[in-house]
Amino acid sequence: MKKYIEEIVRQAKVRARQESDAEPEPGLISPVQWPVNCDVKQGLEGAITGQTEIGYVNGPKGWLIYRGLDCFDLSEHSTFEETSYLLLFGKLPSKTEMDEFMAKLNSYRTLPDEALRLLDSLPVKSAHPMSTLRTIVSALGMMDPNSDVTTVKAETEVAIKLIAQIVTITGAIARIRKGEKPLAPDTSLSLAADLVRMMTGKMPNEEDARIMDICLILHADHGMNASTFSAMVVNSSLSDMYSSIVAGIASLKGPLHGGANEAVLADLEEIGSVDNVQAWYSLSKVGKRRVMGFGHRVYKAYDPRARILHPLAELLSRRDPNVRRLYDTAAELEKWVVGDLGKEKGIFPNVDFYSGIVYTAMGIEKAMFTPIFAVSRMSGWGARALEYLKNNRIFRPRAVYVGPLHVEYVPIEERS
Ligand SMILES: CC(C)(COP(=O)(O)OP(=O)(O)OC[C@H]1O[C@@H](n2cnc3c(N)ncnc32)[C@H](O)[C@@H]1OP(=O)(O)O)[C@@H](O)C(=O)NCCC(=O)NCCS
């Protein structure tokens, strides 16, 4: 059954390779010599924060690798758990290492009762699920007596614990939002399959479980993006891993970052059908409105993650006419946006454009899309924060002051 999904990934890789010979960028793959010379633009575009062995995004060519392995190959052959191990420990695990890692993840999957009670007391139905997720991860830090130990060993343990627990929290949030009781984790299932089960209340079929696994692999790490940088900045003060992950979740929530997947679906629903795409896009151009799910700070070519998610969304859309309408609308919108801005500005679909259609086909509500992104990115946040911690120096850039100097203090009663 999984074979045809693997074939879809293989075909996506072939298309990517036909359009790109994937040359690395010399300045971004050789050791950093401090002080580093780079052209920095607003939003720290082009700034080098340090060196890493975790992952590499080749923006001009549309190439994503984790620890040397291509995201297409990982999607075809690996699992989210194995990819998390790879990101955290720098190599694919042996059978024994994988068994031990799985046993550890499984031992952490159940949430403490205090966390479940806290969830019960929060306005989970009305708050954004990312706010709930951020709050519960923060609270888990308060419940862990070792949370303030900031050695690499202790923080590695917390990262593994959170990879497991964020799945359970996300499942619980989805259920509570629908007025249902959270489900306990089922350790006989993969994290991806159990995520779908705990969110929807239904045992996923093999197709959904495998596709969710691929989604988690594809979102696990992505260079020095805003949420990863946020997590690393917090960890660099020797705060603690929970606080760092809270910062990552907070940053990912925004619509210019992880929140775009939810915004994409809202746009597709607003457009309604293929027939309305041209008029909607023309209006968005007049209003200088950004089309959610398009464009990227690094990719100026087709995002390799979108290359895989696009045909997977098409596959899943065959099962439901409503999802098919969303997919057809998205595919038509892609033609218009890429036709207009692809060559000129390097604007192509990004990871968020098709992921929402995939999740909708699995019966997952829109507000839960960004938490699913967080479930996956937990591995990248953890790996990057730990790598930096091994050779830590607190992040402390400067800003240029352009306000007045030498202003005289005027007492309040003398101010106009
Ligand atoms: C991701 C994003 C924030 C990157 O922003 P950035 O690196 O600061 O890109 P810039 O703002 O410099 O954009 C470069 C040009 O492309 C245009 N552009 C970028 N994204 C666009 C989009 N989604 N729709 C239309 N035009 C877009 C900008 O208007 C700008 O045009 P200009 O040079 O004529 O002013 C941006 O592409 C965006 O807002 N995308 C939509 C949100 C999204 O999908 N986010 C998820 C990212 S994975």
C-alpha cells in the first residue's frame, strides 16, 4: 500500500532534479571564519548566525537536506522518529539505537495528570491552539523538577520528551476543541499515526498514517527560520529547553511563518472554486495583498517540500468532492501566481500551500494545522538549540539608534 506513496515521492524528486542540478552555494557550506563578512538586509536577511551540521537549504536551487540526507530520500524511506534521531544525534540510528530511542519516546508519550487538569481549566475551545500549546509546554517545564538543568545531556532528554509529548498535547487540544475527552496515547502506533488518531478520534488508515509521517519529516527542520532562531536565542542565555521551545512555538504561530498554512485554507475557502481564481488573484494584486503559501525568504525556486505535498494533496483530494474543490482551486491559483511572479520574483508555492489540503482530507480542522507544524519542528528546534549549546555564546546583536541624543528631562508638571 505504501509503495504508491513512495513512487509519488520518487517522481517529485525526479521533477526537482530535472529543474535543478542542486549545486551547493560555496559561501554557505564552508566553515565560518569569524568575523564573518556578509551582506545583511532588513530582517537579518543574509546574516550568518554560525555554522551547523544539522541541515542545509539551497534556496536558489530548491534543495533541502538534513545531516547530508536529501528530504526526498528521507520522505521515501524514513520515519519521523528516525528523522528526529538523525537531527538530534547526527546519524541514522542502528537497529539497537532506534529501539532504545523508540522506547524512550514511548515512555514519555503520556502527559502528567497535572497537565491534563490544566488543559481542562483553560479556554481551549476559544483560544488559538498555538496559544494553548505554548501554555502547556511552558507548564510542563514547571512540572519537571529537572527543567532548569541546562547541560547538553539534560536538555537532550527534555527535547526527546517534548518530541513525544507535543504529539499528545496536540491530540488533546484537537479533541477538547470539539467537546471530546482527550485520548491516551497508543504506543503501538507511530507518532504520526497516533497524532491523527488522537486528533480525529479515528484510527487512521495506512495511507493517512504514511502521509502524515511524510508531513512530519518534511517540516522537521528548515535552517535559520524565525522560530528556530527564537528557540536558539532563548537557549543561548542558558534559560532552559522548555522556555526555548515555548519561544519557537510563539514565533511559529504568526501568519508569515507557520500560521500561513491556516491562512491558505481560509483563502481557498474564500475563493470558493476554480472559476473565481482569476478574479480573486487580480483583486489581491490591486490590494497589494500577499498570497499566503507563496514566497520564501530563502527559496527562490520551487520549495521541495511543496513538490512532495502537491501530489499527495491531489491523491487525498480524490476521496472527497469538497477537498477536490480546494485542491483544484489551489492548483489553479498556483498557475496564476507562478505565471505572474515565478520568473520575475522567484515566487513559488512554499510548504504551507498544500499541507492544509492534506490535513483537511484527513478530517483535521484548520486551526490545528500550525500545531501539527510545531509537532514536527520540535525536532529541529531541539537539535539546533542543542548544537548551539555545545559551543554556546549568548546572541547579542546591535541595533542602530536613530532617535535624538541629549534630550533634557522635564518634570511631569512642566510638560505641555
Ligand atoms: C515568506 C515571506 C514572509 C518572505 O518574505 P521576505 O523574504 O521578506 O520577502 P520580501 O517581502 O522581500 O518579498 C520579495 C518580493 O516578493 C513579493 N512577495 C513575497 N511574497 C509574496 C506573496 N506571498 N505574494 C505576493 N507577492 C509576494 C513581495 O511583495 C516583494 O515584492 P517587491 O520586491 O516588488 O516589493 C513572504 O514571501 C510572505 O509573506 N509569504 C506569504 C506568507 C507565507 O506563505 N509564509 C510561509 C513561509 S514558509
